[in-house]
Amino acid sequence: MAGTLYLCATPIGNLEDITLRVLRILKEVDLIAAEDTRNSIKLLNHFEIKTPMTSYHEFNKIDKAYELVNILKAGKDIALITDAGMPGISDPGEELVRICYEEGVPVTILPGASAVVSALALSGQKTRRFAFEAFLPKDKKEKKRVLEELKEETRTIIIYEAPHHLLKTLQELYDTLGRRGISVVKELTKLHENVNRTTLEEAINYYSENEPKGEYVLVIEGKSKEECENEVKAQYESLTIEEHVKKYTDTGMDKKEAMKVVAKERGLSKRDVYNALI
């Protein structure tokens, strides 16, 4: 019988945030696969965990995944941990999980700390719907494409950023998204945890004068319903009401239904549309 891969959440700052279940599993498994063994050994030493450890990171994520799967198939249990937070989220662990399922190896999760969810809850921004982008792409063309997609995003947007790239990223976001509310969440669960609720423009001014330090999560408000409606209205301002209705009837839509849609898009009553047509 194959062993089990345990996805173990580790603290994103404060070591007290690790769960009792994660501590027990880390002691009981046969092997711990860690993103950076030099970083994880500090955690294991703190809790006096002696389980053998091996590295599993971005640069060996495919070949090493198959090695780990072979160990699992031999009946051994493995715990997967990342440097901080939930393995598999913006992390090479997603490949190991996928390959385990393809090879019929059991996978389970031990929930705990996660920077994306923690920052969202702390941000003061809308939380019901959100889009997690992690770190923006390094490639310029790919980054531009992603930013253009985010420009139309109506959900709250969450982005990770390092201090030395923060100001540049804020400027790129402002250049693309325009004036948006943002919560700049710094050093989650650590001594200097801070939430700066501001706008993109004001954040640029602040961090131009105050050197960014620590790790950041940017929680940005999505495109507002009002902004979307204004864009739709502007799109049809060049059309007469008759041309607007014809746009839909030419697709086979019933004229009455087309008038209803046009009224909604132009912010008019159905009577106004009817009167314009006659």
C-alpha cells in the first residue's frame, strides 16, 4: 500500500501559528520534503523534530517529484512544507500534488497559515470574491498581458511583492488600473506587521519617501460596478438608439428584448427607448 503525501502549512512569521496536528505529522512521517532545507531546519530545530529532510524546489520540481512518488509507492509517508504558508499555493508543490494524483498516491492536507487569505481578511477590502495573482511575471510582455487582464478584474486583487520591487510594481499598477483603493499589508504575523490602507497614487508617494522593508501583500480593490456601467454607456454614446437596438435585432434577438437590453445599457427607461424608435 502506498504511503500518503501530507501537505503541511507552516507559519508565515510567528512560529506559534503552527498547528498541533502539523507538529505531530512532521514527527511521524518518514521524510520531510522542504522548499529550502536551510530555512526549514530552523523550524524543525525549534520544535525538536528529528525527521530526515530532503529539498524540493522550483529547479527540481519535476524530476524530484517522481523520486518522491517512488518513495511514497514503497509505503513511506512524506510531509511537504514550503518556506512559509501553504505548500502548493504559488509554490512548486502544485506539481508534486498533480503527479501524485496521476500515479494514484494518496494526498491529504493539514491546513494552517496562508499569506493570501490572512492578508485579505486583514485588508479591509471586499472579501467575498477575490483574484490571487501571486507575484507578477518577470517577463515584460507577460507582465503587460496580466496587468491588462487585471484592469478589467471586478474582484479584489491580491499580489505578492518583495521590498526592492514594491515601488516599481505600485507604479505599474497605477499606470494600468488608475486610481484604486489598496491595502499594503506588510510583515504578516511578525513584530512589524502593518496595514497601510490608501490608494495606489498615495502609496507611490509614501514609498518614494519611505524605503520599503519586509515582505508585502498588495490587496487592491477591483473595478467598480459604476466604472463598468460608465464604460458600457460610453461605448454606445456614438450610436443612436435605433442603431443600438438594430445591433441586437441583427443577431436574431426579439425586438422587445433588444429594447429592454438597450434601455439597461444606456440607463434609460423602456418607455424612453420606445419613444425614440417611433
